[in-house]
Amino acid sequence: MKEDRIKALGERFKVEPEEAEGKIRKTYYIDKALSDEVDQIYRRLNYELCGIAKSDFLEALFRFGLENIENIEKRLRK
């Protein structure tokens, strides 16, 4: 029974190859308040923009961060 549950939970991570092309699944642990803030902003933008994928939203945040890495580096050095 326990093994069946574990197997069923693992099935949700299986993605069809065409759906995940060029993508990778990673797990990061971040501050809960930050995660809640990101989720809240995502929900608002998802509604205002008539549906965006959360992965696209997060990729945009990461790309913006990389474009501004110098400012991020300065902030981390403080």
C-alpha cells in the first residue's frame, strides 16, 4: 500500500518529452515569505494577462535577475 502511494506520487513528475523539451525540473528551498510573495504576484499577473504559465513567469524573473546581476551581487556583498 505504501509502495503504491509512493509510485502514484512519483507519476506526477513524469512529463511527456514534447512538454518538457529544453526544460529541467529543479527543487530549490527559499524563504516562505518570499515564496508567498512570488505566488501572490504570479496569481495577479496570471489573471491580468489572461493566463501565463508559472514557469514562464519564473523564467522571466530569473532572466531579469541575470540581466541585473551586478546589482544583485552588490546587494549580496552587503
